[in-house]
Amino acid sequence: MTISDALHRLLLDNLTTATLLLNADLRLEYMNPAAEMLLAISGQRSHGQFISELFTESTEALHSLRQAVEQAHPFTKREAMLTSLTGQSLTVDYAVTPILSHGDTMLLLEVHPRDRLLRITKEEAQLSKQETSKMLVRGLAHEIKNPLGGIRGAAQLLARQLPDESLRDYTNVIIEEADRLRNLVDRMLGSNKLPSLAMTNVHEVLERVCNLVEAETQGSITVVRDYDPSLPDLLIDREQMIQAVLNIVRNAMQAIGSQNELRLGRISLRTRAMRQFTIGHVRHRLVTKIEIIDNGPGIPAELQDTLFFPMVSGRPDGTGLGLAITQNIISQHQGLIECESHPGHTLFSIFLPWNKEPHRHEPK
């Protein structure tokens, strides 16, 4: 390899754009590290493989690539849907440029993932809505709690002046209902207590939740554990994180219980490591991903955009506070929570950054 070739290879290897080089038979000749990360495959092991063995797309796309080789015609495709070997769906833009090498036409593919940009845009919109909602709730809570305090105090004074002891039952109702409303408002506002952070194994949190679920359901719901044992401890509040996960799992239990179908309910808890993941405006080198999956009826489409707002619930008897509390806990840990749902499959994903270098080996 000449100095020039080595320099070109160095430049390609350090590009953040996923780059692939295909020969005239659409077989892989080269893949840079950004492409390996995007497609979750090894370039060295995949050398010589046909393009459909690397990822799948439509048959029309394969025809377009063959035409690009035959006619030396470049093209660009926007928002293409690729499926990786791991089954992950990717939304990407890619540009195909035919290049001539030793008399043969090769194809240079530059792949730009759109999922991350689309997700960041969606996340920013969601955080903005949630902040607006919090300001509205805080203002409303202030306006409610002040007169409630006055009503409760007046009822206590009235109870002291009543000539008949039996009449105090009415003032007690006023006091108890005022307390109930105050507690509801406090729950809407969420806890003002700062997290008590300590290095904690996230699987201890999930096992605690699993044990509670199994005790409550008595085997009527199958709990599936799919853990990555190589994940390091995280700097989190153990009790708050148990509450956050338990709120999601209890919603799943209630959703499964509302079904009239004969199939067995199932809740899966899965952990994985993710690299180069953006939360807000911060890009983290490594994060822990916790997935909570159930096979319940799914969340109605009209609720999915407002799912984490207070007082939003899909159940007639629901308070709509569980997921709002969960979102607040995850935010206090500089994390992110997302949800996607359709009938038969609801997935909540929690992302928590690795705040310290792990004491155990990083997952390969």
C-alpha cells in the first residue's frame, strides 16, 4: 500500500458518514467504521458478501443499483427504509456514485442515517410540550392549593363552634376532601426531593420489579428476562428507578388484564448497551437501554403524543400520573424515555447515560 493509499484509507476510516464500496457484482469491497456501527456488522467478516446479505431494502432499490453499474449513472434516495441483519429498521438517505477502477465500475455508497435527526427533533418537541405542561400544572396547583388551605382552615374553625358533635361529620368530610385534593395536586407536581445517587446494578432494579409482578400476578402473566450481564453499575437512585420501571410495568399488567383474549400475557424486560447516543443536546459515548415490552392491546394512537402528560390516561379509573412521574424521574437522571405501540406490542425504552467509566469490560 502506498503512502497515498494509506492516507485515503485513513480519511475514510475517520469519516462520520457511513461509506461502502461495492464491486460490479454488488459485493462488498470496503466498509468504513461508521458503516459498521450503523449496520451493526463487521466489514472484515462481510467482505465479498452480496449487498442483500448486509441489509435489505426494496427490490426496486436493487434494480437501481444494477442500473447505476451498467449506465454509470449516480442517484440519491431520500428516507429509504433499510432493515439490518439484527432486524433493526433504519431510515436513511443515501447517495450512489459509480467510479471507474481498473476498467471496472464500482459503486460508492454514502449513507446518512435520518433516525437520529428525526428522533432528536421529536424529542425536543416532546420536551418543550412537557415543560409547558409542567408550568401549567405548577400555576394551576398554586391556584388550587391556596383556596384549599382556606377551606380546610375554615372547616376546622367551624367544627370547634358546632353545638352538636354529630354535625362534625360534615366538617370532617370537607377536611378529608380538601386533604385528598391537596395530595392529588402534590402528586401532579411530582417529588421535589433530589435523587439519592449511588452506584447501582440496574438488574437489581429490574429483578425487584419482576419479583413484585410475579407476586401480584401469581403466574397469570409470564415475565421474560433478557439481560446483558456486561453492563456496568450506574449512578442512580435505586428506589426512584424501581418506582419509574414499576409504573410502566403496572400499566402493562392492567392493559393485559383488560383483554378478553385467551392468550397468555407476557412482559419482557431487556437491557442492552448503545453507543454514540444523543439525549437532548448531549451525545453520550455509551448508554444503558432498558426495554419494557408487553403483548397487551396497545396504546390508542390519539394518546401516544400526550402519554407522559399529567392526568392523561387510557383507562376510565386511571389517574394519569404514573407515566408523568416516571418521565420526571428519568429526566432527573439525565435520561430519556420513549414509547412506541401498536395492538399486541407496546415498547417503552429508557436510556440512561454511563456517567462514569465502567468497572467491568465494555460490551463488544
